[in-house]
Amino acid sequence: MSLQSASLFDLDFFSSLPIHIEVSDSPLSSDAGLLPLRQFDERIGLTAQFAAALNDPRDPDLIDHSFLEMVRMRVFGILAGYEDQNDHDALRTDPVFKLIANRLPNDADLASQPTLSRFENQIDIPSLNQLREVFIDQFISSFAQPPLTLTFDLDAIDDPTHGAQQLTLFHGYYEQYQYLPLVITCAENDALVMLSLRHGTAAASLGADDDLAYLTKRLRAVWPNVRIRVRGDCGFGNPTMYDTCESRDLIYTFGQSANVVLQRETADLLAEAQRRWNETHEPQRWFAGFWYQAGTWPAPRWVIAKAEANAQGTNRRFVTTNRPGSSIALEATYDEYAMRGESENRNKEFKCGLAMDRLSDHRFLANYFRLYLHAAALNLLTRLRREIADPPPLVDEMPVATLPEPQRKHYHNQRRREDPLGEGQPETWRLLLIKVAASVVVSCRRIVIRLSGSWPYRQFFEQVRDHVSRRPPVAHFWTG
């Protein structure tokens, strides 16, 4: 006998036949594209190491939801656009999220919002310290061969707050109540290597010297000969950061705030750029280098000035650097500093694409832990994105950064078309891969995920699936 469910309601906009809306009894999910990412996570051990770093004070005999299960719920929820704990009151019954958390679709439901809230609020300082170790160890293990050079970009990210979170304070520059996280990103592989949550009125460089010193110590214990370069904007251009880099043999380029002395030294440079623009009406970029010693500095340091004149007006920028060859290659040194903008793009993904700014727990330590959850989601996506990237061939085998502007823009536009996942933001991954409906069928012998045969982006699912199925597991440094 065949039983048909009653129609919930009808639609009549389609003139040929009526449309009946019904409810299916089949287990369905709208996020089946997370499954290849979960397979990749299994290969690299990211969430397993993350959860192993956490101190669990609960009685093992009374545990319904493990820390690993809840970490995976939160990390993969963030990847799929479910950044809030409240989202999981609905997702806890989702068959794909159950599989991600290592439960069968017909097993008991996953953790609810109150359980997740208790989980985040019981994270302690030793657990946060151990997560710092995990992030560095995962960064180290991401390299198949010891790198010769590493470039780290330092950035402070404003994180507006809208409640009574601990240590949220009003920052006059940003004109908002906020936290001010500090992140250290590697330019060579886009990984977020270190992070810290700081109170809302923190100086941009607060704690950056300690983080950088510790990161250098950890890396040189594994790679003694690696050359480390550091970049940061004007907020990091201060004597403390200079001393930290110089005492540890780090190559640095930091933005330098303009002052009366620097403006006087470069007045002629700016005037020449303006004069050439008035004559040719072609954009002008002029550079000068000179030794400069502020009143609080023990010795002079090399400063490079850039003066621009174009249709938008004039502009001056300064950087302080100890980069070898910077006294000769002024423009190249400045342009290499400006390439830190690519790391700023990762920070935009962190904040906007993966909702890093949803730090809405009351306790500061709970929000610190939330920051780590969002960072883990970013690192998982970034690492897979780099592995499956298939960019178009380079123009005349020249690095993209060295191409003139029209060719460079054309190359990046071509890559966005031909390599949408390798170039894609989190929203692109959700559109092309993660957000796909599927039915989940469980038998005594297997679990079947049925995708639509008319899904237009199935080739991207197959591309990721093929890569992760062939990828061997990596060796893990951190064991708890």
C-alpha cells in the first residue's frame, strides 16, 4: 500500500500544473559539501589536535558530548555560515553534522546551544596556551620541506562588540566598543600562525614583541637556518618592535608614521612628483631613502619614503627597514612591504567570511576560545584551498607580482574564472561546494549520500573529493 503525505500548501504561479509543497520523511541536509572537508580534516588531524589540547574537567562517566564532537560542530558550522551557538539547536538533528561529529544519522542528537555555551565557558588558560602550541605545530607540519624563508605579517583587527562582554572598551580611533585581536599570518602559505585576544583599547603592537619572540624560538628549534621576515603597518613601527627584531636577527619592514622631520626631508621629493604629474598627467611614484633617528632611538635606522601624485592628489608613505639591499632597491623594498595586503585579505576572510567578530560570550576567556575556533575554520579552508588550487599558467614564467598592472589584473581575472575554489572566498566555497542538498540513507552495511544529478557544481565536489581521497595523512607534531 502506498501512503502519500498531505500537501502543506499549493502554489498556482505555474500555469501548466499545480505545485504542491510537501514534507519528505527522508533524512535531508543542505550542507553535504562539508563531507569532503571533513575527510580532509581527518587527513591532517586539525580538529583532533585542537580538541586534544583542551582540558576536560567533566566526569567521563557522565559525558554525552565529547569536546572533539563539539569542536567539530562549531568549526564546520562556522565554515557553513552558522557562526552562532543558537544555530546548533537546529543543526543538532542534521544527518550531515552528525556524520561530521562521528555519529550515525539515527543516533542521539548533537549538543544543544546551552551545552555548547557551557563548553566554551569552561575553557581555561592552560587550554588556551596549549592551543597556541597546536597552531604553531600545525604550521610546522604543513611544510613538506624545511623552508628557506618565512614572511610573517602582523595585524590588529578591530572587533566591534554589542553587549556586556568582559574587557570590551571604547576605542577612540575606531569609535566603537570592541576587542582588538592580534594575528600573525604567514605570507608563504596563508596560515594563521598565532593569535591573541586583547582588550578594546589595546595599542596595535601590544604583546606582538612577546608573540614574535616566542614564534621565532619555536621555529628555529626546528629550522635553525630559516630566514624570518616580519612586516607590519605603522602601529608596529616602534622601538620595542625594532629591538625585538634586531636582537633576534629578524628582517623587518614596518610602516613609519609621518612627522615634521620626515615631511621636511621629503618635501622636494613630493614636489618633484607633483611637478611631473602636472607636466605629463601620468601617475607618478618617486622614492627616496635616508638614515633617520628619532629622539627615542639609540641609533639611526633606514627609512624609505614614497611620494605619489595622480588624479586623486598627492600622497606620502614611509617605512623603516633593515632589509638587505634596501638602500639600493628602494621601490622593490617598498613594494614587497605593500604585498602584506594579501595577508590583510586573509584577515578580511577571517572577520567577514567566517564571522570572527561574533565574540558574544560574556567571559573574556570564552571569547578568546571562540577566536581560536574561527581561526581553526580559516586554517582548514586555507590549507585545502591551497592544495587543490589550479591556477592558469604564468605569463612568460614571470611571477605575478612582477607583471605590469594591466597584465597582472588580467591574470587575476582569468584565475577567478578558471580556478574558483583555489581563489575563492568562504562565500564562494559555500556557493560552489558546501551548500548542496542531499538525502542520507543508512543501512546495516553502509551510509549513502545522494546528491542531485542536476547539481551544476558537482565537478567542484568531485575535484575536492578526488584530492582528499588520494592525500596521505600527515605526521603530527603535537600529542598533548
